[in-house]
Amino acid sequence: MTVLPPAARALPTGRARHALPVNWPRRWLLGIGAVLLPLAVAAVAVAPQHARLVAAAVLGGCAAAAATAALVRRPELLVWAALVLFSLSGELQLRVSASFGLVKDALLVVAALATAITLLRKDVRLARVRRFAPALAPLAVLVGLYLVNPAGSYDTPWLFGTRLLLSALALLLIGLLTAAPGRSVQALVRCCAVLLPFEAVFAWAQQFAGADALVFSWGYEFGSQVRLTSTGGLRTSGTFQDPFQLAALAVIGLAVALFLARPALGLLIGAASLAVLAAADVRTAFLQAGVLLAVWVISRGFWRQALLAGLVAAVAGILALATITTSETPGGPEKPLLLSLNGRSTSWALAVTDWQSVAVGNGVGDRGIGSTRVDTTIADAPSYDPTQAPTAVFAGNTAFLDSAYAQVLSDVGIVGVAALIAGFGSLLWLLLRGARPLPLRGPADRIQRRGPPPPVRAAWAGLAVLLTTAIDWIGRASLASYTTGYLTMLVLGVLAAAAVGTQPRPGPPAATPSEPDRLSPPALAPMSARYPNP
């Protein structure tokens, strides 16, 4: 039997024959430039009054092509670009231009294009799609319901509500299909180590400035970037448009610090995240922090202790809510917080009017987030207007559903809610299968100084982010929202890809040493086989 030398390589088969060459981005950029430049020259010659618009279009096209090529070569750059852009876009819209909000949509298109191109180069991401099929199939049903819109019409509110949901779920899919999950998780840790300390300093600078200075000197809008608690405490939003978005970033930072970062870096990220939570003063975020701590305790193998502590905390929370009273509107009657949930029970009831709204919903954008937009123009960032006070929105307003589950129920009905729960429930199960107890001490699953965190740590971090996100959806319509939905879905997709998508599937058992190797050359056969006794 002829044995091929080790240096021999098999010919490419199947889709590998059509793989893109290594230096294809350079050729692609040159090709785009060769097409755009003559078109720009011709357009300027025909209509010289639009020369500035043509130049902007050419520069934008070249920048998009360069960004796509960069993301194909270095997929982890998407994490840096997304987290920094999503965090700073509110401040940039206020300080630079309202049109800066379009950059996030351009980034989403570039990321989707880069992901589609990388699918032409390797089959590993298609295998990852099959692995995540139990989670992606129900979410595809949800997307189809939003596109069909069984109870509504195709107007501006439908376009706005559908665009937000599809953008968030698209970022989840892009994260699941990332070509480098390990490096993307590394980029997430490093980005949090830079971004969260900056947000902590900025948010506490706003705290020291005070509400009056933030409104009249800094130009923020009261009720949006600047808010007060029921006891009169100041809530600051950092570079975001409201404190809840800032708190969502801090919760992600805590998950990164507990499960993904090395001890020194984790201490920095965790301290900065706690400082951000203290400045934002969002009560739900503190509940999410408790859930993160419980997941960390369970990951160390102490699930019984965590279950007991969770039951005690739940009973204490119910007793506390039963004794606290609050009003849904300023000057309104006081109600127990346990029964009204600070007006959320009133807001949730608006999602359902009759049996038809339960079955097919009220129409996408009829209530909730989509109903806040009546035109397709670019919305300005919230800012101080000395001529009028901001319009206050309280419980009882149809634009204030205050729950992602109630929002989906109002948009597409109970089938959409079932698809949402089934999709993310399946993702939760996949992450649970990839998680195993982490030892308190020992070299197993330890985070190295160089290299990505182990997949088991990414699985625990993904579980923590998914659980805290599902809790946040109860009291806020944060799934189809910018920036909370965008941030959490991209991070969740990257963590799930690093945890589940990189684990090999169980294959056939390897041959034992006692079994004969049929492909062994005769020179490696036993001596007795080569020279038998007569």
C-alpha cells in the first residue's frame, strides 16, 4: 500500500474550491475605487451644484468598504466599534450633529456585509448556525410576524418598531456568526476596561455638577438625561440618553468582571461598574447585580447555598415592596409598590384590550415604542429648550408599555411572545449545556495572561447576561430599544458563540492502541508478522 508523505495536501473540495483568496480585500477596495471615482467625476460634470453631496457619497462608500474589509480581517474590531459608538452616540448627537445617529445604522449594515462575506470563506459558521437552530428558528418566526404585521398597517410607527427589533436581533445573529469568538471576547474585556472607568468619571462629574447645572449649563433635558428618584436623588446618564442605558452597560461590565477578566482587570471593571450603578441609581440594576452574584456562586458549585439565599432575598423583597407606597403620577394617590410596581401594572394592561389583541396584537407600532415616531426624519437628541418644559409621560399613556413582553404582545400577539420565550429559552439551555462548575483554586479553566478566556467561562458569562436581560425585559421595553437592546444582543451573541460554537461535537470513539492500524505501512508491522516462523 502506498502511503502519501506528510507534506502532501488534499485537493480542496466542495465550497473550499470557491473560497476567497487571502488578499481579496485589497483587490475589492481597488475595484470599488475604480468604479466610484469615474462615476463621481461624471456626476460632478453633469451636476456641478451637487459636487459636495457627490464627494460625501464617494467618501462614505470608500469608508464603508474599508470598514467592511477591516471587519473581515479583524472581526474583533466590531466589539470595539459597537460598544464605543453605542455608548457615545447620544453625547455626539447632542454636541456634534443629530445626523450622527445614522452612524449606528451604517455600522450595522457594514457588520452584516462583513458577516455575509466571511460565510463564503469557511463552513464553520454554517455549522454554528445549525448548532443554534433551536434558538434561531423561534426568533425567525417572531421576525416574520413583525414583517407580516397581522393586526396593523405599514406606516411610520410600523417601520420604526420593526427596524428596532430587527436591528437588535441582527446584532445577536452577527455575534453568533463572528469569525473569531475568542478574540471578540478578549476585545469585550479590554473595551470594558477602558469604557467603564470613563463612564464612571463622567457620570460622577455630572453628579457633582448638580441637576440645575446639567440642564441650564450642560444643555441636557430634564426627564431624559437628567432624572430624579422618588426621594429626590439625582440620576445621571453619562454619555447615554438616559440612566437606564448607562445601567445596562454597567451590568454587562459586572458580568465581564466576574467571569471573563483576570483578577486585577476584573477589580478595575467591577469597581467602575459599581460606581456607574451608584451614579445612575436604577433599582432594577441592583436586582440584576444580585442575580449576577447568585450566578457566580452557582458557577463555583454552591448552588444549594445560592438557592437558599435567593429564597430569603425573594421573601425579603416581597415584604419590602408590600410596605413601600408610591404614586404613579405626581400628586396622585399612594399605592403599595407590590401591587402597582410603580405604575407598571397599569402600563402592562394597555397591551391588551380584547381577545383579538391577545391573539394577533394591536399592530406593530400602534402602542409602545413605535407609536412615539410619526415621521421618518432624523430625531434630535434630547436637549434643554428654554421656551417650553418637556412633556412628562406617566403610566396610563399608550406610549409607555414598560415591558418587552408586553410590547411584543401588543405588536404581534401571544404567538410572538411564545416565540420570544422559546428562542431565548433555547439559547439559555444551550448555554447551560456548555457550563460546568468552576474550581475556586487550581489551574483548570484559569484565565491566562494571553489568549481568550476558556469557553466554560464564556458560557457562564452568557448565562448571566441572558438572565439579567430577561429580568430587565419585565420592567422595561429594552429589547427593541437603542442602545440597551443593541448592546445586550451583540454581547450575548459573542458570548454564546465563544461558549457553544467553539465546542467540538462528540464524534466516534477513537481507536484503542490494541486495534490494528489498517493504514500502517508494512515497515511498522510487528517483527513476527513480517518474518513468521516456518
